[in-house]
Amino acid sequence: HRDLHLSLRRQRQMCIRDRALAMYDRALNLQPKNMNALINKGSVLHTLEKYSEALSCYNIALNIDKNNPIVLAYKGLCIGETGNIRLAIKYFKKALSIDNECELAEISLATAKGITK
């Protein structure tokens, strides 16, 4: 019974993510440079472990605004998930050099440094 409940919950979460991706795609069709849609689509793809697709969203966002600390931090997280912790650290540091209060970059940097010790 518990396994069925967990399975249904996972299916519901996947359905929600699929709908979110479809909404972000529609938004980007209307406004290809919509930073919120690019960042959020990348985040959903990251959650689904579709790292190359997530990185594509982050790269497009960085082509629009190369100094966006949130995008830099998310890109670092995604790169870290693929195993390149040293490169991820560079992105976290770059994000913090732009905004030293970027919590995502700050927390991610501390975590990444702990992994490389």
C-alpha cells in the first residue's frame, strides 16, 4: 500500500514537472529572452537530471545577461552534478564576485569546497 502511494506521488510530481516545462516552453515561444522562464525551465530540467538541457537554458540566459549571479550559481550547481566540482566552484565564485549576498552561490560554494577536501 505504501509503495503504491509513493508511486502515485512520483507520477503526480512528474506530471506537474511536465506541465511546468510545457508552460515555460510556451512563455519562451512568446518571449525568447524571458529570464524567469529560462531559469525556471533550467531548474526543472536540473531536477529531472537532464543536465545538458538545463545547461542549455542557463547558457541562453547568460547570453542575455552574462553577469546574472543566480544563473551563474545554477549553472555551477548543474556542472557540479555532472562531476566537475572545480569548474562549479569557479561559477559560484563568479556569482559571488557580482553579488556577495547571493545565498545560492554562497551555500553551494561551501558545499563544493567540503566535497573537494
